[in-house]
Amino acid sequence: SPLRFPPPSMAAPPADAPPPQELELEHMIGFAAGQDDDSSVQFHPTEPTTFVSYTGCLIIIGSVSDPHAQEFLRGHDEEVTCLAISPSGHLIASGQTSHTRVAGSEAAVIVWDFATRQPVFRLLDLQDGPTAYSRNSVTQLAFSPDGKILAGADDRADARLCMWDLPTGLLQAATNTKALSFLEFGEVVASGRRTSSHGKYLIYAGRGPAILRFTLEFDVRSMQYALTEERFKMPSQGLARQYFCGKYLPQGAGYLIAGSSAGELCVFNCATMVFRAAVPVSAGGGLLQLATSSAGGKELVYCGCGDGKLRVVAGLDQQWTMEGEVALSGEIRGLSASADGAELLAGTSLGDVYIVDAVELRPRHGHLGGPRMSSHTQPIRCLAFGDSSETFASGAENGVLRLWELSHYTVRTHIAPSDNKAAHPTCIVFSGSDLVSGWSDGCMRCHSEDGKLLWFVPLTHNGGVYSIALSPRFIATGGADASLRLWDSETRRVLAEFGEHRERYRVTGIAIDRNKPHLIHSCGADKTIVTFDLKQARRSQHFTQQEGGFCGLVQSTQGEQEIITADTAGCVKVWDGDVRQDAPIAMLVTWTERDELQGKVRTPSGLTTHNAKPAGPVARLARRRRS
């Protein structure tokens, strides 16, 4: 939890002072859309309106019918990379990335009790390699149909496949293999011995151009489980494919269907272990995800394709027919069917999550047939609230600007990247109906609420624009060239320029004083805060700190309206702009040196949102008074 370090000169708070306030996570917008696996967002297998997703170090349990309903599972200390839910819905398994700062660490797997939302086991059998600081991630997790076995694998070249006994959390068997593209359990085969209660588990996997079957069987001679591997028989030529996903169909003798890099639905007979058919499904991008359902009274296979199409096929063995399709945004990276088979949950590479009617193939619950949820897929570089705390704007590293509606956590406006594909927004101000943003290519752009480009200034600052503030008469900007410039609000011509920050250090924050609009406060990566007096056309205040360059500045809306800064040392500091001082009047250490504080934005109601560099999703934080 945050630690508060008051300067030595500050007096202790009075005994009757109110308790300090803390920030708690209220809502997460988005999911891990950049992952290539199909587990980042999926329906719960027994609760039709419940879905489970992950982002960062959090597991999120949400509802498709109520966007405000969210619960968080906390226990991971690195980024979550994989998720699986048991067929009964009683257990959730999530895997993460191993530590790089801890020698000999493992990529941990946590098993959660869904009912209590508490961790049950922490499994540490996926070692991160031969060297002390090598790194691996859990990429595949799958539960057996009876919920007694959990299979997991990592992403190393010499990957490890582990089988855990869930009643005890003990490792039953493990083997080394190359990285797997999917894991899928078949049916559990009952033991043929009267005296044995141990069943035989069949696990199907993709590994490059090969389809494998692993058999987990209890050996009575050694009194332990043994794991063996077999390959499916492929045609002698003409079927060199990579396999992205797989599903087991129990009909008939049992079939495995797999999505290939050529966009085919490849069918394998599990009894004879031979290839049976290749059904063309996608014209480009491959067949990335599969889901099955009995919607409409017959067994259907839903295919998520790399060309953005969700296609439905029906059939078995060598006989298949196309039933329908719908186009979504981006590659379909996640796909699962609801417990009642009525809906599909589809996550795309563009960060959108669609709820699709399983029969009509029509998006539901979204605004005007759009996605139900959205997320940035690249690190968020800037945030700004508008005149209300119910709307805010964001800009990501891929050049996407979005205007969000917090009442339903949906995107009101999506603004595609600018003509310069290499540029991204670095700062943004949302005032009235205008979104004014600064960009890494040195331009300043203004968009309307509906996404229309109103105007732009091509050469605002050399090296990029990193801070903007608005007043009725002028626009103040700070750039990578260490200068602060004032622009006429109507003509966008330069009115004045100040060069008080050190050369080669960007100006990272600007605030126009609320009480004295002729004063402009700025901070920079050179560790200085400078106040400019426009009436006197000179600097009126100057603060310098020894540790950490400043990366954000706002003026408080409460009390004496002090200046609040964020810096690269992970500190939030409060400065009195009216008094010369060598140290801040208050300081808050937010996190450790391994994190990087990007900036601060303040909403009209006083809600403060911190923007962290690695995250694509947006976190909404609410104040909570500590008792």
C-alpha cells in the first residue's frame, strides 16, 4: 500500500484530524487484447451472463448484462498470460510470466475457487530455464472433463508440460516438449481394472506442423502416473501447416478439429489417429479460434478467423456445410460460447469484445451493433477528463484516440491514427467539445467529439509536443525542445515563447493558474518547476529537486490550490506556488523504482487517474476513506 513520507519540517497532524484517504480500484476497462491465445476473455461455463478475463496482474470477473459489475482476483505479481475455467465452473486457473529480477523463478500458476474468489493452489513447476535470469510464461492451461487434472505448458523452446492433481495440488507427471499452440482434453477413459479407480486422460496438442496426443495413465508397477506422447498421421505431402487452436468433438469415434495457418478446419479421427479432411474456412489470416455450441438444435462449430470473420460450420468427419458468417473488427483472438449456448463472446486484436447471437450471428448489447467492450491494444500515453467526470479521452502508442463514456464504460468516439503512422499522441486536453492533442511528430491537432479533424499546427515543437493547457485567449504548449510557447486560440499563431527549462529536456506539464490566469506553471524532465508571469513577461518562481525528473503537473481544485507534480522517482509532490521553497510541502511515494509514473489527470469531481506505461486497459480509481 502507498507510504506517506512527510518532510522533516512538517508538524505531526492533530489527533482529531480525519483519517487519510486511499485510492482503490473501482473498474477496469479492457482486457489483454495483445495476447495471441484464446483465453484472455471467455464465458463462464455454467453462468450464462458471467465472463472472466485478465489484464496486467488481475483476473476480472464481469457480467455482460451489467457493465458496472466487476470483481478482481489479486494474487499474481507479474503479468497474467493465460486463463482456463474448469467445466464445472468451480475452479479458475491463471498463469503468469516469471520474474526477471529473481534468480531461478518460476512462471506461477494460481488455481482459484470461483465461489469464494480465493486462491487454492500456487503451482510452481514451470521453471524458467537453465540460466538464473532467463524468462518464461505460461501459455497453455486446460482442465480435464472431470475437473481432477490441470494441464499447463510454457513458451520456452524446450517447453515443459505439467499435469497437476487438483484435489491435492501435487504434480502428477511432466515431460519436456517444444512450445505448444493449444491444449485440449479428450474424454476420460475409465480403468479396465476392477481394483483401480484411476482413469486414463487423453490430451491433444498442437506443436508446429504436428498434432500430438499425450496420454496420462496410472502405472501400477511404479504406483504413479506416466505421461507418453504420440503423433497423428498426416498426409505424405501437401499439408504443411501450423495449427493455432483445437477442439475435441465427442460425436462418433471422437474427432479433433484444428484451425490451421491456411485458414482450414482440419479434422482428425481420434480413434485411428489419422487425418480425415481439410475444410476451407478463411481466405486470409488463418483460422485462429474455435468454439462449439448446440444452438438451434444442432451441433455447430464457430470459427474465429484472421480476416475478422466469424464463420459457422456444421457437420462431422468429411461432411461439412457453411451455416453463416459475420464480420467483426480485427483478427478474432478469443472465442467462447455461453453456458446456455445462446451467445458467443468474441475478442479481437483491435481490443473489442463482441457479444454475438449464436443463431442469428448478430452483435448484442453493444452501442448501435458495435462491440460490448473496448480496450486499447498499445500502451496509453495520455488521458484527460472533460467538463464532466462521466467522459474522458485517451491516446495510445498506436496513434488511436478514444472518447469514453463512463456511465456504460463504452467508447463514444474512435479516432483512427493520423497520416503519419509512426506518430502517437503524447498529451491531450478535453475542453468543451474539443479534443486538443500533442503528438510525437511535433504536431498539435484538434478533433471534435465526433472525431472530425478541426485544425492542426504542423510544427508546434521540434521533437514532439508533451504538454498542453487551454485558456479562452491562448493555448500553451511545451515540447521536447525545452520551450514553452503561447498560441492564439483563433489564428494558432505564436504569441510568445519562453526558454527557462534546460536545453534537451522536454517540458512535461503545464497549468494555467486558476486564480491568476496571467501565471503559467510548467515542469520538465530537467527536475525544475517554473512559473511564468505574462504581465511582467518573465519568470516569477523556480523550484528544483534533486531526484527524478517531472513527468506531470496539475493544480489542485481544493484548499489553497497548490501545485501537484508526478516524477520518474514514483513520487507525487505538493508545492506552494506562492512561496519560495527548497522542498515540497507534502510527498506521497506511490510505487517502487521498477514502475514508471507517466502522468496525472484530475477530474472536475476530484477523481485522480494515474496512467501507467505498460497497461493498454484503463483503470478507474475511486477515493476511499480509511477508517
